[in-house]
Amino acid sequence: MINETQAKSILRKHKKIDSWFLTHYGLNLYRGCIHNCAYCDGRSETYRVEGDFGKDIEVKTNAIEILTKELDPARKRSPMPKSYMMLGGGVSDSYQPVEKKYELARKTLELIHKFNYPVHILTKSTFVERDMDLIKKINQQSRAIVSYSFSSASDNISKALEPGVSSPSERLASIRKFKQNGIACGMFLMPIIPMITDNPKMIEDTLRKGKEAGIDFVIFGTMTLKEGRQKDYFMNVVDKFFPDFSTSFDILYEHNDKWGGVNPDYYTSASQIFDTIATKLRIPKRIPPYLYRNFLNKNDLVVVMLEHLDYLMKLKNRQNPYGYAAYKISQIDQEIKNLSIKEISGINGIGPVTAKIIEEIIYSGTSKYLENML
Ligand code: SF4
């Protein structure tokens, strides 16, 4: 059922730049998702999506009117920090069937183009190709990334777990099309589903196909499973299609993490399998610097690169100071480019080695260390 509503605001500002998507702002034009993936955590009570998830959908019919005000730089007292506008993710897919009627995603892209922001789109639907013309214009003007999420490249598994979306083969073909049109593309290899899509052969097959299609990067994540609606629905689907695995899911998700995270030991071992394969295939495991270094301000650039270093070191099981250093930099009010190396080293948690990396990022726009680790 379609439920038309009026939203008070659309843009959601993050406390600091999000280094997964390279954005300060997320936006949801719809709430709920007809795609109805079995594992979708938008179904969890945590997000308070009303109605029957997978069947009911809320359409924010005044979204464009509000976004016109929220995105217009002339209406801002201080400029919005430049970063990708994130279209998609969260509790809905912007390119689900209802978009054919309301065209909120397309009209949002028109505004993003008008006000000259970069955009990063995340979807599971090849319907995004409808907007190829606009995405190309945005890409030429500022920058656009189109990312598809995958739990694997298996069309059969997708049919069982992702009944409403384009098949993985169609998503891969679509990546090829965007790449042929000069658009950068990402693969969000998430969620990896324990026992169903997590074996090394399947991960390698998915990454290899992504690489052949031309992806610029891959972002990896395991499935979350929150108690309540999400877990109940998912377990019903598992019982139907993969009856041998039910007990093991209970064990892997029994530790009561409020975010529904998988057992940490499992997460570490799955991440290491991913790391080994992505490294072998030479696919960057975070968005690479050439896709953002020209427009992020220096503070954001430093935060993103340090957080990426932190992630890459942790994948190798190496403790490191970069995550904390990124947090400290995200808290300062001054422009980091105006600080001397001595002042940067004086920030609590930033030692001389980290300060040197920060200095390189400020003056060259990148870090060779990061580029080598990607
Ligand atoms: S496409 Fe995304 S938001 Fe929609 S049901 Fe699937 S996982 Fe959830």
C-alpha cells in the first residue's frame, strides 16, 4: 500500500563526514522498501518504519519542495561542506518501483545538478539507468558514483533472498554500462550472509565478476540480525530455503549485540578472507582518493584518509593510532591546513608518524601509504 506523507526535513546531517560513502548528508525519499530483501535491517523495529515492511511504502510527496530549500547554497548562513550527497541506503531503495510514478530520485538528481553537488547513489535496482543522462551531467560537473550492493553474484541465491530486485547478473551488466559512460562504480559486498554467501569461492567469484565489470572499489560488510521483526522474517526465509542452517544462525547472533552484529570472531575471519581475495584481485577496499581528493576540504580529507588507514590496518589485525587521530581531527574547529606540524603533533593522540602522514595529505592531497594499502 502506498502512503503519501509530508516530511518536515529530508537531509540528514552526520556528526562528521562518513568515510564509507564520503558524505555529510544522507537522504531518504521513501520509507520502507518493496524490494523486500529477506535480511533487510530496515525491517527492524529500531528504525520505526510503519506498516508491513516489503508491502507498504511511505512516499514523502513534498520531498522536492523541502530539498530545494535545504540544498540551495544561497539560503545557507555558512556553506555546506562539499561531499557526496548520498542517495540510497538506510531503510529504502530510491529506485524501487514506486519511483516510476513519483520520480523523486530523478527530481533530486536535478536539484543536485542545479546546485552543483557530487552524488553517490547506492541501489540494487538497474532502474537507476533511467537517470543515466543526469548522472553523466553531474559527473562532468562535479562527480558521480553509482554503487550496487550485492550479497553474492549468484542469481539463484538472490532469487530466494532478494525477490524484488534486479538479479546480480543484471546489476553487473549495469555497472558495465555506467563505466562505459565514464561513471565510477562501487560494489557494496554487503551483507555477506553467514553460511550462505560467505565461502571464499563465492566471495572470489563475486569480486572477480565485479572487477571484470569495472568496479573502482568494493566495500565489505557482514549481515546484521536484530531481534524482533528482522530476525523473525529472516529465519522464516532461511527455514524455507536453507533449512540446515537455522541453528547455526542462532549461535552466530546469540551474543545480544544491540546493533545485531555477528559474533566478532566470525566477523574477523570473514573480513580476512575478503581482504586476501580483494588484495589478490587488486580491488581497492575503500573509495580511492582519486574519487574525492579534489573537492573535500582538508579537514575532511584527513579524517577520511586516517579512517581508511585504520580500517585497512585492522583488516590485517594490526592495532594502530589512526582511528583515534581521525576522531580528534574531526573535533577541531580550526582549518588543519593553517596548523603547523608542531601544532598537529600537539593534538592529543597524534604522534610524529601520524603527523607526517597528515602533513602529506594536506600538501599533496593524498597519502602514499594509504594508496599502497588500498
Ligand atoms: S533493496 Fe535495500 S532497502 Fe530495499 S529491501 Fe533490499 S536491503 Fe532493504
